[in-house]
Amino acid sequence: MSTVQTDIQTFQIDIPEEKLADLRRRISATRWPTKELVDDRSQGVQLEALQALARYWETDYDWRKAEAKLNALPQFTTEIDGIEIHFIHVKSEHENALPLIMTHGWPGSVIELLETIGPLTDPTAHGGTEDDAFHLVLPSVPGYGFSGEPAERGWWAGRVAQAWPQLMNSLGYTRYVAQGGDVGAAVTDAMGRIAPQGLVGIHTNLLVPALGGSPMPGNTDEEKAALAQAGEFNTSGRGYFLEQATRPQTIGYALLDSPVAMAAWMLDHDTDSYYKIAKAFVDDQPTGNLTKDHILDNITTYWLTGTGASAARSYWESGQAQAAAAAAGQTPPAVGTEVVGFTAFPGEIFVAPRTWVELGYPNLTYYNKAAKGGHFAAWEEPEIFTTEVRACFESLR
Amino acid sequence: MSTVETATDISTFTVDISDEAIEDLRRRITTARWPTKEVVDDDTQGVQTKMLQELVRYWAEEYDFGRLEARLNELPQFITEIDGVDIHFIHVKSEHENALPIIITHGWPGSIIEMLGIIGPLTDPTSYGGTEADAFDVVIPSIPGYGFSGEPTEAGWDSARIGKAWAELMSRLGYTSYVAQGGDQGAGVTDAMGRQAPDGLVGVHFNFLDAVPKELLMAALNIRLAFSGDERDELSKVIAVVMRGYIAEMGEHPQTIGYSLVDSPIGLAAWMLDHDADSYGKISRAFLEGQASGNLTRDEILDNITLYWLTGTGASTSRLYWETGRAGKASLKDPPPHVRIPVAYTVFPQELFQAPRHWVKSAYHDLIYYNEAEKGGHFAAWEEPEIFAAEMRAAFETLRDEGSAS
């Protein structure tokens, strides 16, 4: 590293035992509702799944392992735009590695990206070649995990997108790429539109341009299927979204005060990931890397950092920013980076057809449909995810 | 009570709250883990920390946990099983012989607590500025899944099924000529009763337009229907109701939010307070400035929240929204019959939207009464019991000649 600045501090996590004891005490004192009246997810997170999770969380789960895993990685904090930003920074041993900043989403955190660190930074040990290597930067979004909480309005995805180039610059990177899914896709999309100097490519795995603005076409079978998937989400899965986008503080009280309430809220994201996680706990059959411990590493990170409300506020901020842009009749500029890539994972909320992606990104340079994986693609299928990221950015080497 | 009741499997009911449950609640309140304050200076991010902390402080330090039990046990309460669910209800008969029987249904986040203040004015009008001819026999049931009623253990307890249960309840009580009233979810139940038109139901009164929002939302998609500027304002308020996070969440995934509502008292209180801007503002002033709006005092608010907590009904109450959503979708294909019995309507000025007369008229053809009250919001009966009671008297005046019996 040639230009690491003095205002970047190394960071270690050290949760006091008392906090862990308090968490266990709260889990064991849970007052449970009666069981849902249906045999599926149609009334929300099922009692059997959540009780299995709570049992494992209270008795078998070991946070110290997660803490040790994080502390074994080079972690740092630095202040950008008034907020303390926590990030993991793993440099590849390969000299010509391409710097990559990857942004997690909600209800995720840096935890969802940990298993991609090996394949991305050390490709020769993971079926790749030297030319596949990345220097990897994994920041925690403001209000999430170990980053600071914004104490003022305005931290929507677009503002995070302005902070990340500063972070990359302060690390001395002058030519880099960005990647994200979920909220991370919104940040990465915004970075592409801002097109800061040095950003030469983006890759996303949730189609942000399809989430607002003009409706997507439904001409082909593929498009019709994607519309049906999006419609399903809008009629049965938008509760958490609407609540966080409009009343983050209200739901925030429960997310801070009750571990099971928070776990339920986080598990209730999308149908595919819900059933995969439920199967991990109820049947002990994880899908890919979505194991009980990994799920709880993420949930426990939210709990111990007490960031349920602040993370929810990021939806409110983006809602406000979108409403303001719509009221002003603004259309965002096109993404101007050299590489614009997208991977459609089959279990994602909707599987965006190439035609839709091209509408959002007219300069699309890479599109692929992955064989496996859902909304948490990097978390669930780190190797497949890595292959996608390598392929997308290959032309920049 | 009359012999009719004992003969039809109606048992008296007394609230009995254990000290242990209250201690547990108090412990949870005092050990609550709080988020950071919202990053705005108003209620645009939801229930404000300052307000909720004051509510919680009052709840733990000043609120009398014995008052809920005492208030309810002063009233004649009963339980009877209908359609497999234990129905809890308050039944206060007037001393006046020709009193008109009325069944009043609460809503969410309400309960029978909202209705306690109208019992006096309705059953004992001569003590509250009315005459003998204004008297009602009052039945106030707890909706299945709410308060001290049992929780449905199967899907299907939508407004229509509750409406049928209420008709059975009134019949068991021996009433052969009665009226029904409701706002919020209670309006949905009362609307269903109106459509079912069970024997004995001679009229209904609403203070919330459950029928028209659905029809208007459909109409809004139809450009043949032009709306005036005023109506567009009201229509946008209707749409805003549907776009509320709590309605979406409870309508889609009641179980998920149910975990919060049953495990965290502050989570429950916040979720319940975040209903509409008007009532939130009023409740907020009650706690922060000690200025209650009408009868919406700190103790009244906490009686209701404490009832939800102690009965552990956060999830089961939410499921009614899920049922309502399902029934709403089904009714698009298979619409229920029109309401043919007389309908009365009162618009309260701070209700979520102020339905114009012709909206009400288009939903209910036999509109016998329409009035705009001078004060009151979404919880009209709770906030302004005297005004609400005056509306009941006026609304049903013309139906009394048809006689009542008990």
C-alpha cells in the first residue's frame, strides 16, 4: 500500500461477555405467540422455524467464533463525511489484482460476503488463475454493523455511493470496480451513475432500475415470468419494505428490544431465502453456505451492534430520495463505466431477463444467468458468485 | 342476568390478572433496549423516541396496573362459545324497558376499552342529557383473537364470519330487533352484518367507511369516473391508508410482526400508537404535555395497550388483517350482496378520511342518517363518548318505532 493515510485505524471486535449473557437471557425469556394458522409462509415466519432458530441461538451458537473470524481479517475504520466507516480490506498477493469494493444489503452485513474473500483475493487456491485476483474492500454501510450511525438525514444509497470512492481513494486505488446486491446494488448502481474518477466497472445482482420508475415490459415468456415474480413480492412481501421505508423508527423499537422479533423480521425477506433458512434450522439441511451458524453470525451482528433501527432508516432515506427525484422529474444519468455487468440468480426475488437489464443499463457489457443461488448469492454460493465477478470484469485486466 | 342467557351456555366472566404477569411486564419495560433517536424532528420516521420513553416511564412508574381489572370487573362480562371460539363480551342492559339493543364492535389497535366510556350515556341516557327514549341495551364483544375472546385456531375468521357470530350472539341474548355499530375493523364486521341481514338486525351505523374504499380504489383505476378536487384529496387519503406499513405487514405477514408484539412491550406500544397522524399527535400530547384530547388520557391509552400485552394477542389480532385481505380478494370475484337495511353514518372530522355523503350513499342505498360531528378522530367513541352517544341516539331514532325486544 503506497498511500494509506494516517486517519485509517485498525479495528478489532471485542463484545463484552455481559452483552452475550443479556442476549441469551432475552432469548430464553421470549414470550411466544400462538402458531400461525397456515402450513406455509403465507402468514410470515413460521413458529416452528423461529423456535428452532431461537433454541440453537441460545444453546449451541457461539458468537466468539464469528468474532474470531472477523478479527482474523484486516479490519479498519475511517471517518468519511462525518461517519465512522468500518471495512474489511484484504489485499491479494497478486500484483495486478483489480481493486473491488463490494457492498452488502439488508438484512445482510459484511458477514454475507466473507466466504467470497478467499476465491476473490486468492484465486489460485480456488480454481482460478493469477489474472482473476482482486484486492477486496468490504465496507459496512452507515447505520449497519460496525459502521457508525448517521445522526442526521440524507444518508441514502446515493450518499453512500459518494463515500465509497473517497474510501477507495484513501486506500490508494485509482482504478477499481464495484459490486453489490440488494441495498448494495442500489449503492453500486448510484456509483455507476455518479461515475467517479477511477471507477471502471460495476456488477450488480439485483436489478435496481426495475425497482422504481417506469414499468418493465412483459412481452416474452421470460419477461412475463419476471413480472409475475415481482408481482408476487409486491402483494405478499412488501410489508417490511413499506414499514422500513415509511416508519423505520416504529419497527426499530422491537428490533432493538427483542431478539426473536429481530430474527423474524430479518428472516422474512423473500420466499426463496426464507425457505432455505427455515430448512437449515428445522431440517438441518442448509443450502450452500447458508448454514445455521452463518445465518446467526449475521443476526447476532445486528443484535450486538443494536442497528435494527438505523439499518431500517436506510430504506426511509432511499424512499425520500426517490420521492424527491420523482417530484423534481429527474431521471438519473446513465451508468458511464466501461464495464456494466449483471448476473441473474435463479432464486432472486425476480429473475431479470437480459432485455430488462439492457433497459436499465443500455451499455451492458456482461449478462449471465447463474446456475444456482438466490437473493443472498454471494453468501449462499460464494464460488459461483466469484466466477460471475471474475467473468464480468475480465475485459478490464 | 336473564334466564335466557344461562340457558344458552353463557357464563359470567371475571378478569383475573396475576401479579406475576404484571411483574414480568414491568421487568421487560424497565430493561428495554432502546434504539437511537429518530433523525428527524417530527413523526415522519414513526413513533418518536421522546414520546415512547415518556409513555414507558409513566407505564412503569405511575400507571396503576390494577385499574384495568377493576374497570372491567365493574361491568357484567360473559363468555359464550360460538362457532368454536370463546367470545368474551360486555352486556349492559338499560333500566329503561324499551331500550334498543345495540352491538358495538371495536377495531385495531382498539378493544372493548375504546367503548367503555359510551356505556353510561347509551344505557343510562337520563343521567347524560338524554331521555328514556334514547336508551340502548349495549353488547360489546371482543373480536375473536382480541382481548379476552379466544383465538381462532384455523384460518377463515374474517369479518363475514365474525358478523355471523355476532348475529348468533344477539340471538342467544334473546334480542329479536337490534342495531349494530362499528368503526375501523368494527366497520368491516358491521358492514358484513348489513350484507348478511340476519333476522332481527334493523339498522347499522358506521363511523368508518369500510365498503367504499374498496370500491373507490377500483374506481380510481377506471378513468371514466371523474373526481372533483375535494374528492381527489379524500381519495388520496384513502390510498394513503392502504399504503401504511402496518397494514401491509399485518395484512401480509401477521405472524412475523406478531413475534415483536408478543415479546416486546415497547415494540407493541410503538406499533399500536403508529396508527394515524391525528391520534398519534393527540396521544403524544397526552404523554408529553399532559394534555389529553377528550377521553384519550394516558391511563386510557395504557389500559388498552396493557390489555393487548396481558392477553398476548399481538399476533392473533394482526391475523384479522390477513383475513380481511384474503376476503377482499375473494370478494372481487364473488361480491357479497348489497346492504339493503337502513344505514346511518357519522363523519368525524379527524378520521383518516372524511367520506362525502354520496360516497356513503353509493355504498349504502338506504342511507337514513348522515352527519358530520364537530369533534373526534379515528377513535371517536373513545375520544368523544358523549358526542358519539349523541350520534347513536340521532342515527337510530327513526328505527325505534319498529320496536325492540329482549
